[in-house]
Amino acid sequence: MSKEYWLDLFTGKTWEEFLKHGADVSGFRERRRKAAEKVRPGDYFLCYLTGISRFVGVLEVKSECFFDDKTRIWEGELFPIRFKVDLIHKLDAKTAVPVLALRDRLSLFRGLAGKQWSGFFRGSPARFDPHDGEAIAEAIKEAAAHPVGREYDQRKYWRRPKTYESKKLGPVTVPDEEKKVVPSEPQVDKTTHEEIQWLLLKLGSDLGLDVWVAKNDRNKGFGGMSFEGIPGLRKELPRQFDDATNRTIELIDVLWLQGEAIAAAFEVEHTTAIYSGLLRMSDLVSMQPNIKLDLYLVAPDDRHDKVVSEINRPTFARLKPPLPKICKFIPYSELKRKVEQVRAVVRYLKPDFINEIAESCEPDDA
């Protein structure tokens, strides 16, 4: 069996700690266990520095994954899902290979605009396309043999994700105060809140589900088509909830319903504060802790970090179940791509296929 190539995320700090410990053990968060179990001895980890977006090394996997929460390698987190590794090629931050220098050679850039490609680099281990993996490994090998120095931002290299440890809750985030930023140039993406609502409503209807749009949006539409004209749009919510719960549910942007049960809830966060949508979802979880449904925040691709930062606040992390574990992020570009991809077969799909494009809202790796 030929080797496979896997993404291994590091910050500058975790990379330096890895090297200091001997560069013979790489680790991942426990929630990545299922992905890690697919990695085999002989595969390659391609090491990527998240702060400066550069490839810094190649590791050969020398063992199956194993669990070790006793041996401390990294100061900030345990990363207990581990592998024995050999360091095959090593660069430093200055000679590391910028991912954008390879964009013409990598399939993960095809058809994507702006920073949409960065979605792949939000969790590891993640399997590369074989041709992409070979191209990256070769570029790292070439850079090790013939290093080219490039300046980089030291602050980004040493940055640490804004997560804080709570004795009761585990890792949580406390976002910094936001500063208002005025865009220096017009936004290219013309996607609107109503367009995303329309896509979600139409998709749910095509799946054979009943759908609900937020009560205050019923008179809206997209592309000259009214939301009220979508087949299966419900005029009333299921009756099994109390009035307080229904008052919360009726303002959620989009619901998918199977009979009297809610199958999925979507909050579309276009330009509004992400916090408001999260509050509606946390209210629902607080009032109905035993409810079984999928929760999603749908937002522009570049709002991923903001979503993760907000949802990991203590007020959401202390819920039972914790909101970061049951609510996922769907980027606009992935929703649009998937809707187009399944258009001809959507009637044969089950609603949970949406999880194929949904991303975890737990803090990013490394």
C-alpha cells in the first residue's frame, strides 16, 4: 500500500516544543481520534505553521496512534492522541515553504476565491489528495536542500489561540474587545443573508422535509422568489414545546422538520453579531436539554475564527451538552458548492448529509 500524506498543524510555539522534546512524537487532540486511527506507519505528516501559513517539515509515521496523557510535551495542551515519528526534512520559519507559493500546483486551491482554501487547514490530521501531498513533500525537500529565506511576522509565528482553561469547563475562549474595522476595498462576495436562507429552505424542501423560516422573515425572498412559495414551508411550529421555547425557536433563521420533530436548526450570521444567533441556540439547549437535533451556524468563510471564538465563551461551554460540541460551522462557499453538487440526487439523500461540509466549532488544533 502506498504512503498517504496528512496535515499536521503547529503554531510556532508548539513546533519549537516538538523539536525541543526530541522531534520523535507528534500529537493531536482527543476529538481527532477517528481521523488519527486511519493513519498508518510509513505515512507522512506534512507540518504546517498556522500563524505564518508555511510548511516547515516532513515526518514519517513510525507507529499506530496511541494515547498518552501523562508525558508532557506541549505547555498549552496535552495533544494525547500520539504517534512515534521520524523527522525526515526540517526547515525553520524563514526557509519554510509558503502555502501560497504552491497554489498553482495544489488541487485544494481550484475553484476557490479569497481565503476559502484555508478551510482545509483548520484541523489535523487531515488527508491530502495524493498528488497534493507529493507536491508539498517535494517542495519541502527542495527547500531543505536549497533554502531560500523569506521574512515573516514574528508575532504571528509565536501567537497562541485565545483559549483558556477552566477547571469546570475545560478549554474556553474569552474574546478580546472588538475594534471596528472599515474595509479598505469593496467586498467581492455579493452573497446575501436572504440567499443563504433560500438555499437552506430549498435544500430542506428538496430533501422531502418541512421547513420553517424565521417569523420576522416570512415576507422576504430571493431572486424574485418568495420564501412563502417554497413547498413544505410550515405556518405553525410543532406543539410539543412550551411557549417560551416556541418564542425562541420561531426566530431561528431556518429549521428543517421531520413530522413534529426538528431535524436541524440554522442561524445565518451574515453581518450581524454572531452572539445573537448563539444566544438563541443556547436558549433552546437550556430550555430543552434533552432535545436531539443538529445545530449549525452558517456564515462567510472568513468568519470561522470569530464563530469559534464566540461559541467557546464560558456561557456556552458550560451548557449541558456544551454548545461547541453540538453546534457546527458551515462556510458559505461549501454550502453553495454542495447544493450544486447534489442537485440531481438530492431527493435520495438523508438530512444528515449536511455534516459532510460542517466544521467543528471546538477550538482549532495546534
